[in-house]
Amino acid sequence: MKAYADRTLAELLEELKQVQARYDALKGMGMSLNMARGKPGTEQLDLNRPMMDILKSDSDYTCDGIDVRNYGNLEGLPACQRLFAEILGVKPENIFVGGSASLTLMYDVISKCYTHGRGLGCEPWCRLEKVRWLCPAPGYDRHFSISESFGMEMVTIPMTPQGPDMDLVEELIRDPSVKGMWCVPKYSNPDGIVYSDETVRRIAAMKPAAPDFLLMWDNAYCVHEFASEYRPFPDILSACAENGNADMVFEFASTSKITFPGAGVSCFACSENNMARMKKLLNVQMISYNKVNQLLHVRYLKDKEGVLALMRRHAEILGPKFKCVLESLEKEIAPVGIATWEKPVGGYFVSVNTMPGIAMATWQLCKDAGLTLTKAGATYPYGKDPKDSNMRIAPSLPPVEQLEKAMEIYCVSMKLAALRKLTAV
């Protein structure tokens, strides 16, 4: 099969007729599937049904001498602090345990920098004329939404196979108005890239001009392998501390894709100074997060090995779904040469880069055929992909049989968008 770039106009027009007919037939199937977010599928959620039976009316609700049903322990149940500390490779006293969403904790950290500053004798960001923020892209759209909601000027940092373009990062942080950077260091969203040890070293050793520079280290996929053995990852807190940057970083994680996305637990990890400041501010807005749910997770997951054992069961479900996506792309798209894609071994997404100028058209054709994907452009700041090329596929929700049909719609839609562009006169 010849690549589209090697075909004559007559050949492309003939192909367009055939692909249009195929698309019309697929559209007529009446599919209604939303794959816009990385939602675990029902089979994954069912893995954790036994957790619901752990706490009963006659259960012991004490842990570490604490009655979890009562007020207190703002920073979380000590046993849950120890669990997250073991997973992330930090000290329990560096852990603050939150509710079901790490995104809430991220928003809180940013919000408090705006209203109260970072300490360190620095002004609250709301009093500054300009706040700039570094955004590795393709990246996580909800990170960008937080930055945009606070009026930050977002600066796109291209991703490389080793992580963010650190030459550009090190140049930009000379500007004191650059106040921070988002990072998803392991199985990045959406590319599935694992930051190299050298990239982590350079990030930890940064010397920003802004003394209140904030590194937001979203380690959302720290134990989320689906096609490889568990891969240990450097502790960013220790790395920053060794470089005199102990107060520069906040690390985030959660059980959202380990237990139940809507009813899990989350955490941030930070230095002693940052912890004292955050606890002082958080103590004004709340008394504690849900310690009953924290106890439930501790008794169910037990320890890091318990978490990894559960994640191996998740991998048995996720692996075939990612295989389906990659095989569909290899079969349908590779021969015609209209896209490239990453081949992740962990995380929750497949990142596809179409030929320039057709990602949004492909997204719309999929939507018209009943398949909702993450909107093209969402993986870039302000939702604007300069090449109109990147698309994020989230394979986790549908069963494989439905995913196969979804991928057929996706691939045919991309072909149709490419042919329309190539034959436009």
C-alpha cells in the first residue's frame, strides 16, 4: 500500500470515495461512546469490590490510637501517610493526605500562592503584574486549566523523549516572573514518556530567578505499568533538597486509578517548611479530610507491595486495550503515513500526532460518528495546538470489543480528514 504522500491526485480522489463510503457505514452503526477522559473500565472497578466489605458496623474504627470517625489529624491518618510515603519513597512526615482528587490539592497549593504567597518574604502572586508558568506540552489539560483560571501567562515547553526541553526551561527561569512549572514525570499525560535521570537531575538543580518558583510534580502514574515490570523512579524531594531546593517542589499522587476514582485518597509530599505553611493555611478552611476512607484504603492496600500486586491485576485488563489501539494504528494508519504515535508501557493514554492540520477535523468526524475523544488541542495551553496535530486516546473505559469498533471509526475518520485536505483545490 502506497503512502498518501506518494499517490497521484487521481489515486487520492479514488481513495477518498472509498473511505467516505466506509465512514458513512460506520456512522450508521449508531455508536455512542465517550473516551474523552482516562476512566477505568467497569472490570477494573470491580477488582476493588472486596474493599467495600472491610469496614462494617462492628468494625474497629481506631488506627494508631485515633478514632477515625472523629475530628482531628488535619494532615491525615498516620498509617495512610506511611502508605503514601512508601509508594513515593519519602518520609511519612513529608506527606499530607487529602480527599479523592489530587487535582483539588494542586488547586489549593496554587490558590494559596496567589492569596498568601509562598512565604520566603515574597509577595502573593495576586499582587504581581505578571505571573508566567511553564507548561510542557503535549500535557494534561486540567493543569493548564488551573493556570489559566488564575490568569497566568502559559509558556509552552516542547516535550522530548527524555522529558521537557531543559535547555529552554533553564533559559526561561532566568525571568523572575516565571513562577513555576507543571510536570508529569512518569508516563506523562498524554505521551507516556518517563523523564530520564538526567532530566530529573537538571530539574532538581534549577536555580530560578524567582525565589518563590514552584515545581508542581504530578506523579499520577507512579505505579501504573501495564506492559512492563514496575519501574522505580527518583525521589524528587530528596533530589531537590540535595541541590539546596528543598522548598521548591510539591509532589502529588492519588489512588484514583488504583481503587475508585470518585472515592479514593490523594496526597501531596513536600518539605518541612512547606508542610508547616500549608497546614497553617489549610487549618483555616477545614478540620480534616475523610479519615474513614483513609483507614479503608490502608486496610485494603496494606503496603506498597499490596498496591503493586493490585496494579498487576489492572495491567491484565489494560494491556489488551492498549494493544488493540496500537495494532489498529499499525494496520490502518502506518501504511498510509499520515500519523506517528507513542508506544507507552505505562500510564493511561496513547498520544497520536497526525499530519499537520487535521487533528481537529478528525476529532469532529469521530464525534459525528458517535465517538467522543479528548478535544484536539486540549493537550496544549489555551487549547491551541500550533500544528493542529496532537490527539489523546484513552483506551481504558470500553471493553476490547467496543474499543475495536471505536478505533476503526478513529482511523477511518483520520484517513478521511487527511484525504479531504490533500485533495482540496
